[in-house]
Amino acid sequence: MNRKLSFVLMEQINPLRTRSIVDLCDYLTDKLLVPRFAANGANWRKEYMDFFTFDNTCDPLQPTGTIYFHVPPLFAGCAASLEHAVTVELAKLDIKVGRITVEPHPATSGAAILHIPIVDNPTALLQPPEVNMSLTRGTVVLRDLLGYKPVNGRYEFTADGLLKRLTKVTEQRIAVCTASPVREVHSSGAVRRLPSPVSTGAVRRCLEEVRLFAIWAVEHGFHSLAAA
């Protein structure tokens, strides 16, 4: 799986990551499940602790939507107390939750799935907009188009400098960077490089997301940015 680049504000210490539904899934895992597993002496690797997921009908990068909490078998029968713990944790951030519903787990007897609708998430206004960019796409956008050289897989840049470089990116440069070899239909060996509409669209989206991220940083007084 192609790893995703994480864009950060270098002056921001211990940033709160709760602006999107997918962020909230990770946040609730860290705040609620990790300490509970540890307290019960359970050795559960965090990368496999995917008990908080999201409704596929919502956009997980948006601040509102529905979270699914698959109550771990270790805590079967504790759905009510865990539901309370979730609402208390989210209330600390002034995040408003709709009516939580509980359904029995279809495969595990005694287990339950909590449907947690997030109806208002004010923390989204306190955090920069999401940049959804894979490591591979970052090579095209940050290195090839914007001219940044990674050091040990990490890109560093200033918000002002990033905005200036973005203004110099042309459609022609995007086409060149997204071109793929295509064999001529009526030729036995001729190959041309043509821009891929899918790749071109993805690069344009990434450029716009990076631009919004940099604008937010400037407006909120942040100067140094990084992606790794």
C-alpha cells in the first residue's frame, strides 16, 4: 500500500488531530482503547486496532459524518460504558454527537457496533485543511513540479515560498510530469508519451489542497511547513 504523506506545521507542538472523521477514529483509539487494553494487560498492536471505522457513505476527510465503533470482544457487554466514555471525550472538544444507536455484531455473539453521528466538529476550524497525497504522488507534486528535494523522505518548505512556486506551475508542466508511454495503435513499435487524464486530475487536486494548506498557514501565522 502506498503510504500517505503527512503535512504538518513545524511551529505547532503536539497538534490536535481531530478535524476529520478519519482523524477522530485515530483520536478515539488513542484516548479510549489504547489505555484500556493496557490496563487489561492485553498486548494488541496499534496498527491492528481498527475498531473505530466510518460509514462508507460519508467522506472520511470531512469534519462530520458517522463513526462505527466495533466494541472489541475483550469489552463485550460494556457497550453502554464505552458509549458514555466516547461522548465525554468528544464533549471535551465541544464536538456534538447525534443520537448513538447500537446494533448487535453480525458475527460475534454478545458484541455490538455503535453508530456515532458527528453533527458538529468545531475543531476543524482550528486545524489546517486536509492534504490527501500519497508518497508517490508527492514525488510528482513536491519534487518534480514544485522543485523541493526530500531529505530522508522529508520535505521542508515555507508557506510563502510554497505559494510562490505554485503560481509558476503551468498546465504544460503538469502534462509533462503525468505523461505515460503509449504505443501507437497503427504502428508496430512507435511509443509516445501522453498525459494521463486520471493522473492529471489527481495532481491538480493535490496542488489545490497544498495551496489551501499554505494559505491557512499564512493566515494563522505559521511559517515553516513539512511533509513526510
